[in-house]
Amino acid sequence: MKTIPETIEMESVKQCPICAHTTFSKIADKGIVEKAGEPYAMTNVICTRCSCVFLNPRPTENGYAEFYKTLYVSDRGESTREGEGIVMNKDTSKKTGSIALALEPHIKKGDRILVIGGGLGMASAHLRDYFEAHVEMIEPSQEQAGHASNKYNLEVHNMDWETFTKTHSEKKYDAIVMHHVLEHFPHPVTMLTEARSYLKTNGVLYIEVPDANDYKKPKAHFFDLLHPISFSPSSMFWTLHYAGLKAIWKNENKKTRLQIIVQKAEDAQDKQNILSAKKLGTPITVCYGLYRTMWEIAYNIKNFKKAA
Ligand SMILES: [Zn+2]
């Protein structure tokens, strides 16, 4: 097992990132950095109140910055470099199509969409063309932002979320897209509260994250150093709750991932389709000991299969 380099500055987390509770239980001591890569020693704990699973200790803000700069393969296997260019390794049409399908009931021609963490721009370009919408994208990586802008002619804000909130506070959108983005934020309630302020009345927020409750998920999606939070349906429910949001749709066919549409609580109020904590998913993570055992079994079966 690998260890996190000493050059990465770490901090211990004293309060649950979602509910501020101070009692946690350790549930896992390994995770990945590269998709399907060799495991690293890292600790994930579970909050004994809201069942949020989080990395503890975790890299500090500087630690993450250092990490992204030195070790992180920015798109983690989705693409490779050839000279100056970027070449995709896999077909992303299934992913981009899935985002459009989830948003379809809520988007009309000409709507304004903001894609946070848009990467190389495939999903943003697809949403723009599919809905004939006005799409903007935020992408902190200069290389990826450049690719999105040059190849797809997208309007890209090449900056991180914090900088965007300081420089573009006046903007409003009909939809905001966060596809495998929220789990990278150490303070998800703050982040979502900020994102909420960018929604027009009745606007929607699309979120997809890995589901920490799914033991059948591929080994490549086990606990991840770049995911300070590993969401389960129950911790997602509380995160939305504290950020003043409500889930109004969940993709029941998604395995190993949690794909949802949420709205501001005041916009979602009178609707029949608000998802309660129970409807969003079984809060199985409250059985900490069982949860840990399930992870260990799932992990060892995967390793055994890999070795066989
Ligand atoms: Zn908590």
C-alpha cells in the first residue's frame, strides 16, 4: 500500500463537514488516487449523527493545490496527451446523454446553463447543442479550459469556484450542472448555498456523485483522496437540507452513483415529488460496524478477483 507523500500538507477535521457534530467512527483505512490504481493509506470516518463519510485527516487547501499540481493526472485516465493536443481515451456520449436526459423536463430552448467543473467540455457542448441553450462553463485547469474553448467554442470561465463567486455574483441561471464535482469540495454546504444563489426562481441544480452506500461499485470508485466527502443518500439529504435545497428527482436506474435534480426549498414547496430522506435512499450508513465490514468484504473480493 502506498502512503500520501509528506509534501502534502494534511489537517485533522474536528467537526463534521455537514452537521458540525464532533463524534466520528473510523470505517476505512485505504483509498485510491488514480482510477483503479494501487491503494493508498488514508482514513475515512463516519459522523455518528448525520452519517456523513469523510476523509480525516485530509489535505489542507494548500495540500490539495500541491497535490493537483504535482501528482494528479488532471483528467484521471479519460484522456491522454499527444504533443500539444488532448486525445480522448473513452466514449463520453453515454455520460453526456445521461446529464441531458436528467435535465430534459426542466430545460427549454434559450435557457442559461452553468456547468461547474466542466473539464474538457464534452458535456457542456452537448447540453448547448441538444437544448439550443446558452451554456457557460467553469474550469480551473488552464489546459482543459483551453481545450473546451478551442475545440467546442464554449464560453469558459478559467478559474476556481471561489474566484467565480467573487467576480460573477450578479449572474443567474435556469440550470446548474455539477457532474462528479460536489465530492471534491471540503465544505459542501457552503458550496451549495453559494450555488443556490445563482439559480433563477424555479431553476434546477443537477448533481451526480459516487454513492458511498454501494458496495458493488467498481474498485476504481472506492474512497478517493480527492473526495473529502463520500456521499450516501442520507448525508446528501442533510447537505441539501442545510443548504436550503430539496431533491425533486432521483435516477432509480443509476447503480453506484447518486444522480439527482434539486431545487431551492421555497420553489419545491408545493410539489408532490419532493424526495424525503427515506425516498432518497436507505440510510444504511447508520450501522457503522456493519458498514465497515461490508466495505472490507467488498474490497477484499475485488482484490481477490484482480489477483486471480
Ligand atoms: Zn454529521
